[in-house]
Amino acid sequence: MNQPPPHGWHQHQGHPPPNWGPPPRKSKTPLAIAITVGLLVLGVAVTGLVVHLDVNKDGGDDKRADRLPALCGNVSEQALAEARTTNPNGLMSRETKLSKGVRTTCSWNQTRGTDGSGHRSTDVSVTNEREEAESAFSRAISMYMGTTQGRPLQKPLKDLGDEAVVILVETKSAFTELTALVRKGELIVRVEHSGWDAGLFANTKPDLAEFEAAATQIAREMVQKL
């Protein structure tokens, strides 16, 4: 026999009232998406910062006390500073006896804390070609202009030695190398200045006018004291 409901309660036939039961749960999907997007953005930002710092890190080494051949002293510290290559490289600098003379090579690269980011290097050679200087000068130009690594360009340098040119090989790479070639009597002076600049997230081509000015000034100082 069915008992009546307790006092104060009313028996309901059929479906329960619509407001009975636990409240509906809110979806967590929007929050999860927001967290995921935030983590992705943070990851991209951190990666970009790491790449930027790596590209723009100081390009130099600690200053060395390497002694270079005496002839290398023709190049001033100011000219080397403008070329951003104030660090003497004794391993790449030497005097070599040739069958018809002597070749002196001088090399400098960047000093940490002084010459900035990116990359720069300067290599100078002075060769005594004796009676073959004019033909040696022409052969050197032909060698650079005959390269297949890019598009070689040359232009004359005025008021420098008996004859002088500057040669650039254009490529798609950020790496840039510019060469100043000078003949003064029986001596051939070759200045190779190379490197790249640091961009926001990758290496970029350096300013060509800056490169030409740096190489030309070093060539001029070397020639003036020969």
C-alpha cells in the first residue's frame, strides 16, 4: 500500500520540474584553446629571441698579441678600426721567399668587444714581382674576373700606385668579398676584405661603400710606405 508523501512534500506525476538537477557544466574548450595559442606565441617569441641573439652576437675573439711581419705595420690602427678588423692573426701572416722575390702576408680579424657583430676579415699581401710586375698584375685581375662563383665587377682606383682596381664578385649570399689590387713599380699589393652584417634574424649583405672605403684605405696606407 502506498504511503502518502511526508508533510510539506507533494508528489509529482510525470517528468520532474525543469529546474531540478545539477547546473549544466561550462565547456573548457575555449580556455584550452587560449592556453594552447598562448604557449605557441610564447614559443615563437622565445625562438625568435634566441635566433636574433645568435645572429647578433659579438663576432670577435679576445685580443691577441700576435707579432706580424714588419711590413704589416704600414697599416694604421685607425684604418683597421674602420675595417672592423683590429685583431692581428699571426697564423695567417708570414714572409715567404719566392724564386724572384719575397711575399709578405698580413691578416687581421675581429676583436671581441671592439669590432661588433657580424663578420669581418682583412688579408693583405705584398709581392715583389720584379720585372714581371705588369703581367702579374694583369693575371691577378683575370683570375678574379674569370670566377664562376658569381658576377665579377671591377672599376679603376685613381691616384693609387701605377695602376689599381677594385673587384667585387656579386653573389646571392650575404657573404661579401671585395679586393683592391695595386701595382707600384715591381710590387703588387692585394687587399681582400670580406664578411657580412647581422640582420634581425639572419645575416645580411654589408654596405658596399663601407667595404670599398675600408679596403681602399688599407691599400693606400700600405702603398704609401713601400
